[in-house]
Amino acid sequence: MPFTWEGRDGNSQMTAGGPQYPIWFTNLIYHDTLYTLTYKWPGLYEHPCSRIPGFNLKALNQGFEKARFVGRETLRRTTPRYVNHWRVGVVLPELPPGNHPRLPLALGDIYVDENNRGTFWQVLQFGVQNLYDPELDEWLVMDTFQHRPGIVTLPHRCAPPH
């Protein structure tokens, strides 16, 4: 199913699926607020737009700064891609190593082009937003990647930021 990620001026919109696919959702960072809207999902009949204020592109990039390098890999698809594999996670509470119970909120494996760190070819993510999925994860695989500003719009179902 199709997946797009567009950004402009600090706003970002990721959309997966569409009206003709079994799933269709969008995640946005729009004016310093994170929005998630699921239009279509098997077995899901409520479609609210969740809103988390205070989350912006800077916060996302700060989370990526804590990523751990896993290693170099080759993704074998129609065209082999040479990538650097990174892992990033969010757990609460944030405590030093030791015998502390923690709750994992999100985990991501990101496969970044080894010659262009602004290009990612594959992502495996798990997070609270994946609770609708019985596998609790989602794969994003890119066939193409274009570096140009996109159009980011807030869906009508989502209340605009205050």
C-alpha cells in the first residue's frame, strides 16, 4: 500500500494507505502539535483525531539524536540499498541503567542511506499509536525518495491548534 511523507516549514505529514486500501491513516506535526487520524482500519469504528500539543519537528529530531547505531546492512529489494541501521526508543520513566521497571512507549528501526543521511529506505516502528494492529508494529518501505518541499494540510476532522 502507498506511503508518503511530506514536509515544509517544520510541518510534516505521513500518510499510509488510502480510501481503496484496508487501512488509511495520517500522522501530522502541524504548528507544534502532533495529530493522528485513522480514517480506516479493520474492526475500528471510531475515528477521532488525537492531538498532542507541544510536539514539533525539533522534538522529533531530539529523539533521533539518542538513536543507537546497529550496523551497516544491505536491503535486498528490486534495487539493493546500502544503509546504516539505527535504533531509537522511548521508555518511561527515564532512569539510568539498573533494576528499574520501565514502560516502552515507542521503538523504531530506521534504515538510512549510507551516502545520504537525509534519505531513509525502510522503517520498522512500534508505538502506542500501533495499538490497533495485532502485530503491534508497522513497516514502511520506500521505493523512491524525493527531496523537495511537500504540501502539509490539517484534515478537517482535526481541530486547529490554539
